[in-house]
Amino acid sequence: MPHVVEIVVPPGKKKERLDVYITGRVENATRNKVQQAIRGGTVLVNGAPVRPSYTVMPDDVIRITLPRPAPSEALPENIPLEILYEDGDLIVVNKPAGMVTHPAYGNYTGTLVNALLYHCGTLGSGVDPIRPGIVHRLDKETSGVMVAAKNEVAHAKLAKQFAQRTIRREYQAIVWGRFRQSSALIEAGLGRSKSDRKKMAVVADGKSAATEYTVLDQFPYLALLRLRLRTGRTHQIRVHLAHINHPVFGDPTYNGRRIAWGSGGGAQKAEVQRFLAMMPRQALHAKTIGFVHPSSRQELFFETPLPPDMEGLLDSLKSPNPAIEGP
């Protein structure tokens, strides 16, 4: 049986195209796929087919028929894992870029959760059977260290540490620009973007968010940063860095794939295109994690090396084109 999603447009909704409205409210949907669904007749407004350009009105009832239902629970899949540590309570892994953390619309299989279920057998379910074991997440294209719980007690205790912000997390990123300060704190509230509901943004009424950064290495128009989270908001590092005009290199969502610093001349354009080919994702890696073991109370700390794509980019940056200079 197909899976049906029904959305009732709230009172006071401002004018917006139907395809844009749905894209911002269905997780992992793309505007192109939404337009195809509308034209294919699997999206009805008030019981009738419409065009993608239809203007959404308050109290409209939008009925979306999805090709297959979401599973009620995640299923095991034999997917290789890079395991850093494991015991009866938890498992620590190095998640590769390109792997989704848990099943969601459009990504029901091939996720870290599917791999963990196959390897571990059971995981602490928490409150959501589709996300067993998960106490934190990394974006699909962010690589790095993650911890997952194997039973309910471990899940609750690890989740509490994340909620109380006692988990020690450190990231490294290659970002655009040159820095006048060797370290600083970014404090800016985050919320859903008003123009694109799939993106986060710095907004006046957003949830408090704070990110510390330290410059580890500086190149003509890029830099290597160490980042520490004081809060854990969605896309926090990526949005904060874009907000201060230092987007993560290669980030397609937050302006990391266009020239943000430098002369913009032909030599730089050619070099940037070569670097972007090496880094088809955001150059962001969760390098370390530290926490208290939920049973032994021992402090644990794990560190992962930068993945080959980021290491390769850094090697190239350390032998820069002398004709290219930053601003």
C-alpha cells in the first residue's frame, strides 16, 4: 500500500508556490521530485490535481501519495563499519561521508543505523524505533566519529550527557577566507530559514547556539579550523561559518562551492575547480569525541584522522600556486 501524507495549510499562510511549499515540509524531498509528483497526479489539493505553480492558500488540504510506506522500524543490513571501540553498552564508529545517520524519507536503507543493527543485533531504541541507538547525528556528507547505544540504559545516560552538553566534541574544517583572529567564539541563534525551510539560518528568534573556532593553518584564500561545539543545533557549524563569511569549502547548501575569497581571477578559478573536484562535499570532519562511559563511569576519548579527501586537499594547499593571493 502507498504511504499518504496529508498537510493542512495553516491560517495566515503567505502566498507560496505549491512545489516550494511541499519541498520545505517533506524531509529529503527535492523540488524536482516534487514537481514530477505534482505533474504525475500523486499530489492533490482539495481533492483535485493542480500545477506546481499553484499558489497555496490557507486551509488548503494537500494530499501527497508517496511510492512506498516508511518502515515502522529500521532493518539490519550487512554494511561494513569502521569500529573504533565496542563493548556491551556502546559502539564507537568512524562514519564515512555519504552515509546517512538514520532512516528517513528517501533514505530508508543504507544508513548507519541499518549497519549497526546488522553488526550489533540490538540497539537501545530510545523514543524512536526508526533511530535505535542514536544519541547524536552527523550530516550525510560530514565524516567522523559517532557513538551509539546498545541498550536502553546506555541510551538514556548518553543522551543525558548530550542534553547537558558535557560531551566533548571537536571538528576540523577547511573553510574559505583569511582570519585576523587566531580564535574566536561565534554566538548566533539558529532557526529554519524563512526563504528555504530545508535550510537553517541565523534568525532573531532562533535557538541559542555557540561555536568556538581556532585557526590551525592559513592558506592564501582557505584555512584549516578546529571547532568546538558549546551547543548542538542542526547544521550549526556550517551555518555559523557561512554567517561570518567563512563558509565550509565545498558545502553546496551554504555557499561553499563558489569563490568567497581571493582575486577571483582565472588562475584562482582553475585552482578552485580542481580543489572542488577533490572535495565534492563539505570539508567537515568530526575528529574527536569524549564522554563518560554509562556503566563504568570511566572517561573515554576517541580520535579519528582526517579522511583522504580532506588530507589530499590540505596537501595541495601546502604547495599553493604563488600567483594566487588572498584579499
